[in-house]
Amino acid sequence: MAIFEIGRICYKTLGREAGRKCVVVDVIDENYVVVTGPKSLTGIRRRKVNINHIEPLDKKIDIDKGASDEAVLEAIRKAGLEEYMREKITISKTTQALSR
């Protein structure tokens, strides 16, 4: 079982979006996945990211591969995770250094 399966909620560890949560909507290969916030909820737009720059969380939503931002938002609402997705995770400088 892959850690980064479709619907897995993760958070970004690097970059200007560090600490924000996102949802995996597609798996490209063993190094890259496509994530979305969606932007209207968490500020993360749909993009390809290296799996070394995200950390999986224990929650997962039920979506189809390549689901639209609207479908992802609906699944988040249905699971009651809207407030959870808005919360930012504090990332220390040590965590950022370790993930590089």
C-alpha cells in the first residue's frame, strides 16, 4: 500500500505553503503526486509536488482519481474536515532541514 494514495490528506513541509494542508488527487510516479488545497479552502492550488516536500497525515477522504477542486471540497465538507484543513501546522527550522 502506498503512503500517498488518492484522498490522503498531507501537509507541505517546504516552500511558501509550508504548514498548509492539501489532498492528494493523483499519483504520477514513485516521486511525484498532484495535490490541491483546494485554493479556496487552504490556499494551495493544484500542482505537482515531490513526495519529499509533503508529509502524510492520518486522515483520508473518499475521492476519485483526478477529482475536481469542487469534488474535493465537497468530500472535505462531507467528512466534516473543513476546520481541520484550515488549521496550519507549525514547522520548525529543524523539520525543514531534515526534509531536505
